[in-house]
Amino acid sequence: MDYDRKLSNLKKSLLGLIRKAATQNDSSGVVVHSKYLEEVEKLIEKAQNISDRIYDLEKRIFQKDNVIDSGKIKQSLPEPVITHISAKAKGKIRRENFLKLLEEKGVSLSQIKGIIYKSAKSNKIGIASASERPEGNRWFLGLPPDDYDAIVLLCEDSQKRVYHIILPPSFVIKYRYEFSRDSNNQIKLNVLKENDKFLIMIPGHGNIDVSNYLNNYENV
């Protein structure tokens, strides 16, 4: 069975349902279909990880120095070409770049665990990351359940630009119990970009403008 194609089609269908719910201001519909989309994304990531492992295995087997001695002729086996980077690897790169940028600004973050950090100002900072959705101007980001003092959203668009939305304690404390969550209590954040504005969809509150928090590094 072509699982890649099946997952891709299912993902497209869910994105269509989310778009329809959003245009109808059906926040509950967006939340429900977003949860299903998260499950599909996890399966896609698992498949991506398997593909990455296969690539790594091929690279070790067919590295340039690994040649076959056939009599007097040595034939080098072909070296595979990397065609993708997994979502997990992209997230790691974005966070590393963000941390380096903060260091240049004199702000140092220490890792507590996973994507949770702390600074001299905040005890817990969640750093979520995501690529732009295929329909454009939308990002779905997730964080493990915790009581955060601040939340950083790293949103990369199709042009490889990464937007840093840094939610301060005042915002996080106000809405922490209103954020969407999945069956495992994971925090789910739905970010939209309309013209020059960045919005976060919060159930019961609609789309909240968070444009003022863009590149506001003082919030950490």
C-alpha cells in the first residue's frame, strides 16, 4: 500500500476542512480537525524518520571510500543525495539559530529538557517551531503541557524566513487555560498571518492579534 500517498491525501482533506471551518468562524471545528491533522503529521514524521534512517544507512554503506575491488578495476558505489530534512531536524536548527541570536543580544537561555528552557527573567520558556502549512500563512505549533512563563513561536514561511513571536508572561498567564489541547494535554497553537498581522486562534476568544510580540526579545 502507498502509505505516503494515502497520508498526503488525508492531510490535504483535513486542511480543506480546517480552511472551511475557519472561514465559517467555527473554532470548535478547527480544533477537532487540527487534532486529527496532528495525528496524521505524527505518522508522516515517523515515515520521514524511517526515510532518514534508510538514507543514513545508505550513506554508511555507499560512502566514497567504500569501493569494490573487481580484479584491477575499482568501482566506487554511488553516494546517495539527501533530498529532505525531517521536521524534527528543522525545528532543532531553528531553535539553535534563535538561541544564537539571543546570545548576540546578551540573553542566555538554559535548556531544562526538550524544548523547554529558562532564562534569568523566566523560569520556563517553551520554544515551539513549525513550517508554513501548504495552504499558506498558517502554522500549527505544539508544546508539552507545563506552566510556562513565556512562549516562543518560531514560524518558518515558504521563503525560509523565520518569524519570532515571543509571547510574554502577561499573555501566557491570561490564556494558558484557554489554549487548545489534544488528548495528551499537549498545547496546540494555531497561528495565522493576515497581511502584516499575526494572529493566534484561541477557542472562545477568536483570533488574537499578537503582532506586537514579533521579534520582541525582551519578553524572554
